[in-house]
Amino acid sequence: MKIEYVHEPDDLQCGQAVLAMLLNKDVRQLADELDNHRETTLREMKETLRKGGFIVSDERKQVSRRDELPELCFLSLETPRCWHWSLYHAGVFYDPEHGIMDDFPEAARKYYWEVRLREE
């Protein structure tokens, strides 16, 4: 899987940006499809990915180090400003606010949900 980085259009659309990266869609189009241009919920994240052909774990797992992460997951991070959605794939963080990174953005608490492509 190849991830094309998407920067969040505004401070409230990190979830839409993560979904756009995974589903290979335009972030504004995705927000229109969701009818949501503000914060996304966990339910929206999971339902949208599942409809898009992904298997998403039901279990939220706490993480502290990068080497604890699965190959592909989306993250919920308690950053200094707010709770924030981010994406991790194959050793790289694709953060809608901070860009492409080698490690987590600054966060007090970090959780993830594993994501896999559904087998055809």
C-alpha cells in the first residue's frame, strides 16, 4: 500500500485527512460525503474505512513506542492542543497537522486501532 500525504484543510479535519490518505480520496470531497467538516468521531472513522474495504480492529490499544505499532493503523493522540487523529504505515507517521515524521508528534497519551485491507 502506498500512502499519499494529505494535510488537513483546517484544524478540525485531521480525521478526514487520515481517511483521505487511506481511501485515496480528496479530503474536501470526503468531508462532503461524510457531511462533516468538523471533528470526526471514532464511529465515523471505523464505518468509513470498513465501507472502503478495510478491516478495522474493535480494540483500542495504548502505545508508547513506535515499535509497538502494527504495519498500518490510525492513531488518537492527546496533543498539547487537543485530541488528534494521525496515521502510521510501515515505519512512517503521516500526520495531517505536522507532516511526514519518523516518530510520534508530541502527545501525552497515544492509542491506535489496527487497519488491514480486506482480502478480495
